[in-house]
Amino acid sequence: MIHVPPTTESLVIDVPVGAGRSYYAAKIAAMLRGERSRKPPKPSIRTLVKRAEAATGKTVTAITTLADGATKLDLGTGEQQQGNEVDEWIAKHADKTQRH
């Protein structure tokens, strides 16, 4: 229960017995100072990809997680990449090599 006397700026808070008075007193004081109780969660990779594609109009071609925990998104040009000779050969002969 919170009691705010009308003439003073002090705040009296009744914390239930056995509820960890110092813990709750610190949490309430932090709230009154405008501090957040915890950090907001990191956005998921799916959210990052959606935001990047919406903002740039390009597709995400690669996702890399760096050692410091940051995520790097590589953006394409919005069109398909040109294949090289090896890719063309694999596409041409893939059907023949998969037969048993």
C-alpha cells in the first residue's frame, strides 16, 4: 500500500513482512527515479531481416553474427546473382549424378 501525504514530498510504502524489504525498496526507488528494471530484449534475426528489407527494398543475402554479439546483414541488389560456369555445370548435370 502506498501513502502519499498531501503536504510533504516524502513517500511511505508498506511492504509485507518477509517480502524482502530492501529488495522491494530498491526496486520502487528505481521506478520512481525513472529507471528501467531490465534491459529490453534483443530483436530476433527474423525481425532484423524484415526491418532491413522494408527499409532498403533489397533482400538480405547473408547473416553473420560477430564475436561481440552484433549481427551483420549483407544486402543484395534486389535481383538474382549471376551464376558462374561451375554453377551452370552443376545445374546442368545435377539430374544425371543423382540417378542410382
